[in-house]
Amino acid sequence: MNCAHRLFYLGLWLCIASTPIQAETLSFGNNSEQPPIVFLGDQDYPPIEWLENGEPRGIFASFLEHYATALDRRIEYRLMNWHEAQKAVLAGKGDVLTVFSPNAEREEHYDFVDSFLTFEISLFVKSDNLTIHNLADLSGTRTGVIKGSFPQKILSTGSETELVFVQDHLDGFRRLLAGEIDALATTKWVGAYIIQKNRLEGIKFVTDPIALKPSHMGVRKGEQALAELLTKGIERMRSDGTLDALNKQWSGYNMVYLTEHKLRQTYLNIALVGVLLFILITLVAINILRKQVKDRTRSLREAKQALEEALHDLIQTQAQLVQSEKMAALGRITAGVAHKINTPIGNAITLNSNLSHHLQLIERDTQAGKLTQTQLNAFITESLEALKLEEAALYKTARLVNDFKRLVAHQGQEHRERFNLFEYLNVALIQSQEQLSRAGIEVQITGDKALEMDSYPVSLSQVLKELIENACQHAFTDTTADQKVIEIAISQTQTTTLITLADNGSGAPDEVQKKMFDPFFTGEASMNRTGLGLSVAHSLINDVLGGKISSVSNPAGGLTLTLELPTCAPTLHLL
């Protein structure tokens, strides 16, 4: 029996056996304004319709729900002894006989209406039969039929086969398997059902049917209105495609019935496929992780080497920057790069190497077929722990860099003194005068001219220089103001000196203000700017002058920077 035939058999069996039936009488449709149409069927005509434990089952019932919709009437469906059903319709206790083929005797008492089922008359042969494919191939063979059946009528006129009468379908299939007949002709649905029910093996059906037999429904003779209503319902289902879809649904199932032995074998095969799939996925995952770990380790080593070389170059530059600028900007620059290196990077490399080693062990066990789920879970847990340790190492890098920044940031030639703030700011502006003139910017200083500070004037001068240069570069790029102005206002409380720098430029978005004091952040990457100016100013304000700086957009446009500095600066411990 090939796969296609097996699939058809199980699909038919599962679907007819699982039709959700709850009582001996079924009801379809919602129209309660008119009396229901009572359909009476055969309680012993599987798989079309039959009773199982008092519950109707079968193919016919699946059509009735759609038929009730097409008729716009409620349908009641009952199964009983077939001869009693025919008498009940004649006695007016039922309206319609479900699957009722016309003949001369019946036509005296009943009228017939085309039904929605179309039966495929098929040939069933042994699975190893390679010669019978259609009606013409039956010439010279022995074919089993049930006496008086539709297949007998077809084969007696359209084939040269020798007809052999069988008692019933089961008898015919047993004689087929015994070699007493070469083929059995019957309805495909019925034949498939008998094969399934009796667990017969070694039988297949010929793919192409030898005939199509439309089914009929019967009504009491003279019930013309009912017959016309039933016919219109069928026509509606045929015109909207429902009838064709339902017939295709029932004739096209491609599943296979599994005996207990084959079911166990199937479960075993599924389990084996699952194990192989698990091993394959594990191997793929290990190879991917192994490659990622190797790539990451190599990248870390290369980065460490490159950054160490950069740090060496920066350290060599440090002395020149300290001499020329007399400020701690070198520490900030060095810290901006050096945060990517240090001992914790070595620790991260070690962790990655260890993870690579464990991956090799997992790969070995997998290839040897020794890898268990417990081992895999443990490896994943250990890997996650290693990644957490690596993350902690990188955080340690940041802490070490901060310590290094504090070590080098104050090594400039700084001195503390008491000075007049107004006068000193005017002097400090001299260093930026050329750039201000080139940019066409006017600086105005307002406030109490007698204010004094006890602080570090060199660092304050450097802060002013960085803030002015930043304003020249960015503050007026998109402005249309006729006059570019930076207003510096100074004031004091008892212990705090406030210095504000407000421009009438284009301002800065909130996302820029959040990052403007970060190292290497710049909006002018194309101008070869380092992005360290405001970061250096921020470092000097916090670490040397002991204050803080903040920014806010002006309602009328532009940006205001506010420096809050202690009038008496904290002591700076130079190393």
C-alpha cells in the first residue's frame, strides 16, 4: 500500500469517526418559524452514515449544516433501520430519505431528488499489483462485485472481466487477498472504510475511478413542493461552490491509518528524528558559538594591542600638551581612549579563552554521542556566568580609567591666587579675540566689577577659552541674527560665584545637550574636531574649580551655559 493510499484511508477514518455528534437526532439551522424538514437515514451504512453507541456518525451529516443554510430551514436528522425509515416516510413520520437510489419499484412510491454526494466507483487491488490501472486492464481478470450493485451494472456492459459475486465488502477483500479474485469494484469511501475498520493490509485502490455515481434523496410520491425546495437548495450549494468544496474535502484526505505496531514504529522514528535533530542543532550551535568566541578573542587581542599602542603615543604627547596648554586636558584625552584598555581586558580575554575550551569539550562529547541535556544546560549556565564576569571586568576597566584620570588630570603647572573676576575675564578673552573677530561675534561682560575669587585662574581661563571656541564653531551655524552676541554675566552669593554665557544663536536640541559634555562628542565630525573641548571644560570645572556646569535653551533662541563655582575653590593636591 503506497503512501498516498494510506493517507487517504486514515483521513477518511479520522474525519468520519470524529464528526461531533451528541444525540440520535441531530438538528441543523436556526429557522424556527417553519416546521423542520426531517431526514431519515440508514443506521448501518458506513462511512456514509451509521450509528455508533447511539450517536449518528458519517459523511452525510457534514453536508446537512450547509444544506440547512441553503434551504433556510431547520433540519432534523435521524438514523434508524433502513427499511423502517422507508416506511416512516411513506407514513408521513419523516420527509426525506438520505441516500436513496431510484429503481422501478421505488419510483411507484417515491419521487427522487439529486443529492449532494457523488460516489467514486473504484477498483481495489493487491498492493503489489502492477497491471491493473483502469477499466480496460480488467480484460481476462476476475473482478468481485456485490450482486445487484451499481459496479455490477457498469462492469457487465463496459468490461470483459469475469464477474464474481461476493457476499459483502469484507468477503470481497478477503477473497482478493487470498488471490481468488484480481480486483474488487465498489464505492471508494465504503471500501476504504472497510479496510480501516478491519485493519486490512496489502490492498490499494486504483487512482482513477471507473465511474462516478451521483446519489439521490427520496421523498413521498407527490410531495412536489418539498422536492422543488430540496432541488433549489442543492442548486444554491452548487452555484456558490459549497457542494464542490465539500466533495473535494471528503475525497481528498491524504492521511494514513496506523496499526498499533506501526504506531509504535512511527513513535520510534519520530523519537529518532528528534534525537538526530537535537544533535544537529547542538553541533550547529556549538560551531557558531565556537566561531564567535574565537572571533571575539581575536578582536579583543587586536583591540588591546592597538589601544596599547595608542596609549603609548598619547603618553608621549602628554608632556607636550602640559607644557603648551598648562592644563589637565591631556588627562581627559588620555582617559577618553584609555577606558578601552587595562587589566580587565586581559581578564575578558581569559574568560573568552576558557569559554572556547568548554565549547571544545561540548563539541567532543556531542560528536561522541555523550552529550546530555544536563551537560548542555550546565554549559549554558556556565557560559552566562562567564559573560557576567566579563561584563564585570569591563566595568572595572571604567573604574580604573577614572582613577587614572584623577591621577593625570591635575599635573599641569596650576597655581592658586586671589583675583578680580571681571578684570580677569576681560584678559582671558584676549586668547580668543582672533577667533571671535573672524566669526563676527561680540562678547559683552556684565555684572559687579568688584567681584573677586580665590581660585585657579589658569583653569578658569582654559574653561572660558573652550566655551568661547565651542560657541564660535556651533552656536551660530543656522542663525539669521543680524548681530551675533555672547553675553557673559557674573554674580555672587555668600559662597558661590555664577558665570553665565548666553548667546543669541541657533541653540541646541535636548539630545545634543545631554551629550555635549561627553568625550569625543561633536557635531562637526567633518571639520576634524576632537570633540573634547566641552569635555575638557567640564573636567576642569568639576575637578579643579570644584563647581558644575549646566545648559538650557533660551526661549528667544540660543543657549545659556551656567557655571556654578565656589568663590573659594577647594584645595587642589597636585602630584
